[in-house]
Amino acid sequence: MNTIGPSHTPERARVLALGGGKGGAGRSTLCAEIARSLVRHNQRVLCVDTSPSCPNLHTFLHAPEPSYEHGPDDPPPLGLSLIHI
């Protein structure tokens, strides 16, 4: 637990980040199960899948595939060839 930052208050969100470089390690499964458990305990949860090549968290949560409509003032999408990590 972070003991350096300010103490936790009900107004302050808690953040749990799951990451790693290897595919198939179970991050989406773990995230979905943690989210389900927290929701069962009446907690609000936001899950974000930031995988540039194969985001699939929505399948574990039985949610529709997310989509984004680019408006005329939005910058064009970069695509995988221009992503630099």
C-alpha cells in the first residue's frame, strides 16, 4: 500500500493497474474478476483496456465492443505503425 501519498478518503479514487509485456498472462481475466468482486460489494468500478493490438476486456465483462466515432475536429487515429511505447 502506498504510504507516501495522502491518506485514503471516500472521495479519493483507488487505482489498481495491471500490466506486463507478455500476451496471454491473464491480465484481462484478473481485471474482470476483481471488478466483479468489487461490484458485488457495492463498489463503483471503471475498467480500461489499453491494449493497442487486441483489447478484449469487454468480452470478459459481457459488454458490447467499444467504438469511437471520430468527429471533424478530432485528430486522425495513429494506428499501430505510429504507436511508440
